[in-house]
Amino acid sequence: MRTNLRRIVVGMLVLVMAIGAGLVARNMWRQHRVDLALEAIELLPDVAQRIQNFHRAKIDGDRKVWEVSAKEARYFEDDGMVAVEGPVVGVYPEEGRRISMRGRSGKVYLEDKDLERVEVEGGIEVEIDDYSLRTEFARYEADADRIVVPGAVRVESARLEFDGEEMEVDLAGERLRVDKKVRMLLWPAS
């Protein structure tokens, strides 16, 4: 009888130890999987939030100062940058004028939730009052309130047409400067 009791106790101890070892092994395997997932996330180069129908604007009182919209955007929080597809940038100076810039893709740089600059590329169209600009790369710098085109640009309006390179448009001062290869056609007022 004592022998049977000892066998039962030893069997119970072995069973409890086997169950405990199984639980420990299962927990270690789960932790290993979690660690692998965390390592994989750290190795991803550009972890970002994807946003459909992106829209951001700054309103000062009852006046819109600027707005950026796009078909799709990816927000990179560490860089303070939003990569956008099909961007449309609108700038609204106080005098009621409207400046718009659109292209195939671009980057929106934000600083403390405010617009720092927007870089747009690919088939760009810029509308400034009655003027239309066409280029492949343009940058809007919010602090300087200017549009910079480092490459070739074509400008058209009802009274003039010109091509050039390295253009800068000072929106606040209403000045345009083209530094290279300027060719211009002017039409007299009728």
C-alpha cells in the first residue's frame, strides 16, 4: 500500500513538473515571438502613417492662410515630413489673392504643426493671379513667402510669355526674378 502511495505521489510530482515545464516553454516561445516582431519593426526603414484624402490648412481668424491637400499621404513623424501624391498647395495672402501649386508628388515639411515648406515635383502647374507657371520642381518656403524654381520654367499670361531657369517669386513683395536663359515675348495692350 505504501509502495502504491509513493508511486502515485511520484507520478503526481512528475506530472506537475511536466505541466510547469510546458507552461514555461510556451511563455518563452511567446516572448521570443514578441521580441522578433519588435526587432522587425525597428528594422523597417520608413515606418509611417498612411492617410487617404489628406488635407491640412491654417486658419487665422476668419481668413485661410494656406492649405495643402493630396490624394494620399504618408506621415513621417520623426522627420516632421509628409510625403504626398497629387498635392495641391494653396496660399492666400491678405489682399485676397490666391496662389496655387499642383504636381504629381511632393513633400510637406511641418515645424510645430505649422507649414515650413512644400516641395512639389512632376508636371507642376503654379497659378499666381493671371500668370501660369510650368516646371518640373518647385518649392514654397512659408517663412520667406516665396516660390523657388531651381530648374527650367515657363511663364504665361495674357500679355507675356517667357522661359528661363532659376526663378524666384517673392509673393509678399510681388517680385519675380529669373537668373538664367531668359527668353521673353511681350504683347502690347489692346
